[in-house]
Amino acid sequence: MIRLPRSLAKLVLYLSLLLIFVFLVLARPPIVFYALPLVPIALAALLYEFVGGTLVAMAAMAGVAVLIALDADAGRRATFLREVWPILGMYLAVGPVVGWLAARERERERRLVSAARRLHVVQEIAQTINTSLDLEQILQTIIAETRRLIPFEHAAVVLRERDSLRVVAVSQGLRQPTKLMGWLFPLAETAAGWTVQHRRPWIGGPDRVAQYPDTRLLCPQKGTCLVVPLQFQRDAIGAFMLGGKSLAQPSEADLDNLTQITSQMATAIEHARLFAAERQRSQHIVAISDACREIAASLDLKRTLKLVMDKAVETLPMDAGALFQFDAATQAYQVAVSHNLSPDHVARITFAFEEGVPGWVVKHRQPLIIPDASRDKRVHPYVVEDGVRAVLAAPLIAHERVLGVLNLYCKIQTNAFDDEAMGLAEVFAAQAAVALENARLVDELRRAAAELEARVEQRTRQLRETQAQVIRAEKLAVVGRLAASVAHEVNNPLQAIALQLQLIGDEGLTGTASRRLAIVREELDRIAGIVQRLLDFQRPTLGERKPHQLSALLDDVLALSNKQLQQHGITVVREEGTDLAPILVAGNRLKQVLLNLILNAIEAMPDGGRLRIRSWQVNGMVAVTFSDTGSGMASEVMEHLFEPFFSTKTNGTGLGLAVSHEIVTQHGGSLEAGNGPDGGAIFTIKLPVCEWEGEFEHLH
């Protein structure tokens, strides 16, 4: 239906009434025409609300009655009761009808206006929800739009967090709104908490407002406070609080409007929460991906373990943690790396196989959340003592093999981990496990390569030593045969010369001839000694072997060389091991070796020095070292040190060390030479202990 504006409708009504009355006064029509003013009055009632329609109808009736009374012709043309009173009765009936029509139209228009305003508010809220995902902006828009429907001074939105309510939005009318943001109220003993628990609106005047802490804070002025639950599906997720002096007792229509608004508000909050959660999850996933990419770049196992813990702290909701690995040697789970735990506790946190949190996670191959660490016996007591209140454990699985268990700890509160945190921990653990497995394989490969390299080096060294021994043996054999031949050829003339010298000596020479003969005999004995050593080198004989104590043999040799040691200013320092086992040796031959090494040390220290003799027993061998403080030996000298006829001495024969080496070798031992860290030469003899040690206890 086409509606005229209210001002135009009134103007048309007044003009039409005026024209009709002018017509009646001037024309003096029949009585029936005096009902004409009813037409615009009825039209005004039908077309548009007209306040005071009943009064206008009554005023028109009075005016018609006056016209009729003043019109003498009208009285003559009709009987008064028969024609006038029906017309006046019509006016009397039209008045209430017009008033009722006007009241009904006014109520209908009010409803339409209210519905239009509500629809507009709902559209604005819906548009805000559809165009923005900022929860604070959405809530502020809803508060502003709600004020257009219901007058209030203060408003706040609180959301439920377990057993408490947190303020997430406040209107600008409150004092210090920034301080109110984030405040926590207990769910119990608060008006908002009652609304959330019962899912029903709460309304109270100044007396009731003063009884609750949330209404006192959010409705500081004396007035009414209205709390409406924010209901999403079947759960109340929070409350919408309104307050102020202008807030009157809400009508049923107001409550309906608020119900629709809070329903959209709850939906917007949940959508914003989901979006924030997904955005945060995406950020966590990206951070985890970046962290695991950095972890994967490390191929060192220890560094990878440390990176796993460091990146877990950066990307996962935790303030402490530990990574457990199974130690095959101890058959227990031990902490490989930790964060924000006491070092003393970390060293003691161990679990036997299939025990504790690591054992449960490995056995079931799935993550575990422990809301309250102090009430779960699977949590190690030292972890609880360190202040941990909640635990989240995730297995590190790669190629169907459990590499360890990543434990996330929270020291702030219980119930700190949820399914979202578990999902993030699983994603991180899966990628970290692959990196750890790669690092472990590379570490094993490196160790295998190092072991193989060591074996190759050892084998190469053994081959070189064997080759050197073979070459040396061949040289010794050749030299030995040559020495034997020379000694045999020289020995016969020497015997003849010695016999003739003896005969000459028997003739009784005196003076210069006798002295010269003595010199010849001395040099001849020297030649004979060289020949004998050549023969000994060719076919050395050890003689009978008997059990001997090394210390006793050293005592005898030092007694023989003591005078020479003193003459050269050499101090002997002996360090003897305790309970040295006997050795089965030819005593005189070993004494020859020991004496030779002592004499070499004396010659290496012409200006005096210190000779350190140290003996000990290890791995079934008795060892003795001779360390001097001389100038040491050059590397090229040590390469040929035990070769026959090699000597650095002016008058040396080069057979002493060669014969000594051969004697020690025939005893099943070894003779080695080298230089000390502070200079000076070191000779080491190693001889096997006597196999019948028990039969020679009397030697100790």
C-alpha cells in the first residue's frame, strides 16, 4: 500500500476538512451531505497513523451539529430526530473506530520500525563478521550496534576459560578499559559465571550489582546490569554484559534482539578463535618446518640432539624438556639432552626398560599427555622436584624404529597441554626423528670409516714392520754369513800370531821390547774379541733359561757399572713396580743387554746427567725403560739403530744394539727405542712373564 508522509497526510486531512466545511456553509446542501467530513477522517485512519484521530472526529461532529442547528432551512426540510441524529450518531461511532485503527497502525509501525532496526543491526554485524577476522574489531562493532537497539552506558564481553572468565572486550565508557582487558574472574560467585553455567540471562538493580565482583567492576555507576549468555550450539562460551542508568527492565523484544545478537557474537567468536588457532597452527608448522630444515642440515649426532631440543623450545609450547634415548650398555633410558632442568637431577633421571614415561611411549608408540605430573607415578620424582607440573611426551620414530622420546614440560600450570599441542609435538617429532636417524647413520658411517682406516693403518704398519723385519733378517743373515766367514778366516792366523807372541814372551824380553809386546797382545785380544762377537752374532746361544726377578738382574748390572756412573756424574733414579712377576730368561745374556743399554746411556751423557730406570708389568709382559737426559737421537739414526755394524761412535763396532735386539727377540720380547718429550733417548725392553709363576714364589 502506498503511504504518504505523515506531514503530507495531515495537510491533506486539514485541507479536505476545511473545504468540506466551506462547502457546507455556503451551499447548505441536504442533511445527507453533512456526513462528508467522515470521508477524510476515515481515509486518514486507513492511509496513515494520525494521532488524535478520535478528537478530530468528535470536533467534526460538533461542527456539523452547529451548522445544522444554525441552518433554519435544514430544520424545515427534515425532521430533526429522523435525519440529524443518525448523522451525529455516525460521528459518535467513527471516533472510537478511528482511534482503534490509529492505535493498531501505531503498534504495527512500531514493530516494523523495531524489526527494521534489528535487521539493520544484524546486517551490520553480519557484514562485520564477513569482512573481518579481527575479534576485537568484531566485538567493538557489535557493542556499538547493540547500543542502537538498547540504551546502555557500559558493556563488556567475557569468555570462559576452564573455571574462570576472561574479559576480552569492553566499551569505551568504562574507566581504564585497557587495564580491564585480560582480567580473570572466577566462574563461581559471579553474575557472568551464573549466566554461563545456567545459560540464562541475569538482570539486577543497584543492590544486586553490588553483590558480585564482575558487575561492580563493569557497572561502576548505580544502575541496572544485564548479562546475556553467549551460546554456541549447546555450550555457553561466555557472556555479554550491559549496564548503566539508562538500561531499564528489558522487554521480551529486547531479550529476543539480544539473543540474536549474542548468537551471532558467539558464532563470530568461535570463527575468530578457529581462524586464530589455524593461523597459529600454520605459523607453528612453518616454524617447525624451518627448524627441522636446520636440524636436517646437521650431520653430527651430538649437535643434532642439541638442535632438536633448542628448536623444540623455540617452536613448541614448553618451558622445560628432556630427550630420552635407550642406552644399551646400562639397559636404561637416559637423558641425552635437556632444557631448563637441574644438571644434578638430569644425571639421575633414568628409567629401566618399559618403565616411566619413556617406557610407556616406546611400548605404545604414541604420544602421552599427563595433566598433573605430581599425581602420575610414571613421571620421575626428580622431574617433579624440579617444578614440572604437566608433561607431554612424543616418540621419535623413523623407519619403524623408535630412536628416543621427546618430553615437553610445563612448570607454570597443570593441564598445560591439549590436543593441539600434541599434534604439533607429533609433527615436530616425526621430522626430528628423520634428522636424528640420518645423523646416527652418518655417525656410524664415520665411526666405521675411522675404524676401517685405523685397521688399514695398523695392518699397513704391521706389513711395514714385517717387511722391515724380513729385510733386516735377510741383511742379518747375509752379514752373519759374511761375519762367520771372515771370523773363520781371521781366527786361524790370530791363533798362530797369539802362539808366536806367547813364545816370544817366554824368551824373557825386557825393557822397550816387553812393553811393545804387551801392546801387541792387547790389540790382538781386542781383535779376538771382535771375532768372538761376530761369531756370537752369527749363532747366538742363550744358554739355560731360568726364572729371574728383573730387579735382581738390574741390581747386578748397576753394581758392575756403578763406578763408571759415578765417574761421569750420572745419577740413577729407579722406579720399580710392585709385585712384578718373574721372567724366564738366560740371566747372563739379559745382563749383557742391560749393561749395554747403561753403557750407551753413559756415553750419551759425557757431562753427566740423570738415568731413569722404570719397570712395570702390563698385559702379561714385564717392561723396563732406560731414559737419559742426553741429546736424543735423530730420526735417520733410529731407522738403522739395530742394524749390525751401524754406529755413530768413532770407535764403535755397531754390534752392541744389534746383538742386544737379537737376544731380547729370542726371549720372545721386544726392544724399542725413541726420544723422550724433554729430550734424551728412551730404550724399552718388554719380556713375557714366566708361565710357571706359581712354582717360583721363593724368588720374591
